Amino acid sequence: MAPRNIVAAPPVPILSAQRGVDVFSPVVTEFWDAQFSGPGAGPQGFAFVIDADLREDRRVMVLDSGETVRAVLTPFLARAAGISERGAPGALTEADFRQALSEAGVALHGADRLHYFLDADKGALLSEGGEIGVRQMTEGDAGVFDAFVSSAPEQDLDDAYVELDHWAVFGAFAQGCLVSAASAYPWGGARLADIGVVTLPEFRGRGHARAVVRALCKYTAEQGYEPQYRCQFDNEPSIALAKSAGLTYFGTWEVVSAD
């Protein structure tokens, strides 16, 4: 098997669990450290790792933590892009790396913003009571959920990936119907729970999405998982929802495009 790192160097943490006095859970930071472990970043704050064990749909990934930018890719892609011949990690800039991928015809999917709870904020979440009109949903809610799906914009459903058969599902009800739904499922082989949320257009701006996300995140944390909220980098309403629900921006993550 090909070596994980192209330069022999001790792995170093690439993300800080602490941003000032604010602390993210080690579950979060250790997960992302493991995806990009390798030599430290170079003078431009960028480094890459070659990993022969990457899944095909993640054969190249980039993580920008705001402190460093890290990339990982397969040996095949590294050879195709001529990256391994361009110098050791630290000698290549992020712009060089992206240009090499582009010249090799490798496109990255639009960046996902990653959001998690800081430890202090999660403590406050766990101590709060439930919201009126918000409850956990089960398979017995199939009819209600189907009616909700039929009223929601198709693009919102595709983007959010909210399903009744997910590991945990919560709904916000108003005027006798389901108006916002959020679901979560274990993600990445770690104790992370990835969250999606959809709100009917006519009920937006009334706090339903915030309430249902908070309820789902509390349940997730009570089960020993770290809630993970992802959205596209330019999705301003979703970014605002993450902030209002108490989640903090962690970084941006890019993977190879499926097209």
C-alpha cells in the first residue's frame, strides 16, 4: 500500500480545538485532524497529503479552517495533476494546487460551510426546555410528513435531505400542520450527526426552523453525538439559521465534484 504522507514527518494537529476562549468538542477537531493528518502547513498556511485509502467520492478534499488550508488526494490524482513533482508539502501554494487540479480536469464541488456547537453553547442547549409545537416524529407521522413534502419546494428537499426514516427527526407544527422538519443521521463514521432542515416558504421568518433545529440538536447531543450543520457557502438564509440556532462556523470543506 502506498504511504499516507509523501514526506516523512510526524503528524501535527491541523485544527485548533480552541478559538480564543471558545472550545469545540474534541470529537469534531479530532475527526477533521484525522482526515488531513500529515506534515504541518507551509509558510502560506497550506499543505497537502497523499492518501491511498480515500474513498472514490472523496478522492480529493480541501478544508479551510481559517487558520490553515489543508488538502488530501489519492496517489492517482496526484500523478495526474503532476502535484508530487512540484515539490514537497510547504513548497506548493494553495493557488498552485488548485491550478494543477484544474489543468488535470478535476473540479471541486462548491464549498460546504461546517457549523458546530462550542462547548459552552452546547451546555446551554442541553439545559433548556422544549419548545411548544415542536416534537420528535416517528413512522406513525408518515401521512403528516408526506403532506409536508408535497407542499415544500423540490429544490429545498433535494438540498436539505430531510427524511422521516433518518436516525432522528423533529417537526414544528403550526395551524394544525407540519411547517418545518429537521432530521439527522450519523455521519463520517464518527460521533457526528449531520442535520438537514426544511421549512415551508409561507412559514419562514417565524422562528420555526430555529426551534426545530435546536430541538434536534439537543436530542442529538443527549445521545452522545456532536450536531453538524452544513450548508453551501453562499446560502445566506441557511447561514443565518445556523447562527440563530447557536451553532458556530468551523470551516469550509470541499470534495471532488460528482460531475
